[in-house]
Amino acid sequence: MALHDILTRMTPKVLDGTAIAAEIKAEVRHSVEALAHRGIVPGLAVVLVGSDPASEVYVRNKVKSSGELGIRSLLLTPAADITEAKLLALLAELNVCEDIDGILVQLPLPKHIETRRILEAVDPGKDVDGFHPVNVGRLQIGQESLVPCTPAGIMQVLHRSGIPIAGRDCVMVGRSDIVGKPASTMLLNEGATVAVCHKGTRDLAAYTQRAEILVVATGVPGLIQPEMVTPGAVLIDVGINRLDRAADVERFFPADEGRRATFAKRGFVLMGDIDPRCYERSSAYTPVPGGVGALTIAMLMHNTVKAARMRRGLA
């Protein structure tokens, strides 16, 4: 039987982000307990400006996870009309607070505040989002640093699933500062050959068809179609998109009774940037939901403990 036929007939492996996140949280809890024996309690400050409903949900989950793992959390909720100067002053206080090891500024910020200036005001040693230029630079040259949580989660999925990276052709579709750029750098740092594309790339399929590992983070539901995937590829889908039209659900999930039932009950379903029909061509894939998205908070907790150790020379 030809290799192409063998790969085409493979049963793809589901890369369970929820299970991997649980493993990481268990390791974080163990690390927190070890620090407690030294009299150290890691502290995470979360700054939520205003009352964006989606942000409130994210922050609530982060604070809840902190408590479950023994991390001290401090939630600060300045009003949406806070001045940039006052927000900078608040961050300056957190930077020098010995009880705080990690600082997270929940995005998006109100339009009158310059996001880049705020992120650069966070002490790089407490930058658990990994967005500060110092940490971005350290990642670029392969130095130990605090790295963005979602790309770190991608790497954990690959590592813990036994998927080799070195020497493989990887394609990153997406060029954001939060996912695409750092994820491509992490893959490159581990010896992969990486092509970085985006939703505006001409003849995108010419790149994706070469990918042994295909990572997609564009926010475009179903951007990657089956003919764009080489048989046996590993598919890492970072997109989380809400489908609220019956026609779209029928298009992407024609035979998925579970999704259709969810749509009938809730009026929407979630899907990624990769058409689910691509899965059968892959050797492994991350589902949406339950894939990479499940890792983000786990990696935030990991980064908080890492920052606590680094600040005390224990890392």
C-alpha cells in the first residue's frame, strides 16, 4: 500500500487540551505546595478596566483557577474612565509590591488608553502574559523568559502528545503579536522549519499543503479546507469562532447531530479556523472547543509560579 493511502486511512488522534491542562494545573499545585514550605505564596494581580462582559468572564475564571491552585489573587477593577496616568501609577505600585509576582492587564482596554504603553509599563519579571518587549526579545534569541500563554499551550500540546518538532515543516497561519509571532518563534527555537502566513497570503494552500504541523490562528471560521491539508499532518487550531447562523452550522457540521442539537438549544456553536472535515486527513488534531483554548489559563498559572521562582532566584 502506498504511503499516501496509509496516511489517508489513519485514525486521527484527538489532542485533548482539557486533559493536558489538568496535568499542568496538577504540576502547578505541586510547585505551589513546594514554595509554601519555603514560606512563599505566589501572588497574581489581575487588572480589569471597565465592565466588558467577555473580559469579566475570562477574569473570573483566572481568579477561580488561582484560588484552586493556592495562588493568591488580587483583582483590581478601575472604572472605564480611569485616566492613562492613573492606570500607569497603579501598575507602578504593583511593580514594587513584594506580594505580587505576576501582573496581568486584561485586554481590550478602553479606547482612550494606549495599550502598548500600558503593557510596557509592567515589570518584565512580573509580565505573566509575556507581552513586554524585554520578554519578546528574550524569546526571540532563545533566552529563558516569561512567554505568552496561548503559544506556550500549543507547545505543551505537542510535547505532551509525543509529537516531534525538530526538523519538521511547520506552517503558522496568523501573525498576531499574541499568538502567531511567538508561536512561530517557539517552533523555530526547537528546530522546526517554519513558514509564517496569514489570511491574506496569496495561494495560502501552496504553503499549508507542505505542513507536517499546521497551526492556525486567524479568527476566520473554516479558513483551512480539506484540500489545503496534506494527509498525516498535525492540525493545531487556535481559533474560537461563534456560529450563530443555521446555514453555517449545516455547512461545517452536516453530520454532527451533537453540534446541531447544541445550536438548537443555545442558538450558537463554537468552531475553529480549521474546517472539521480536515480532521479525517490528519494524524492528530486539536478540537474546538477542548483544544488549545483550554491551556491558556493553565499556562497563566504556570507563568505565575515561574515568575515567583525567578524573582527569588529559584528558577
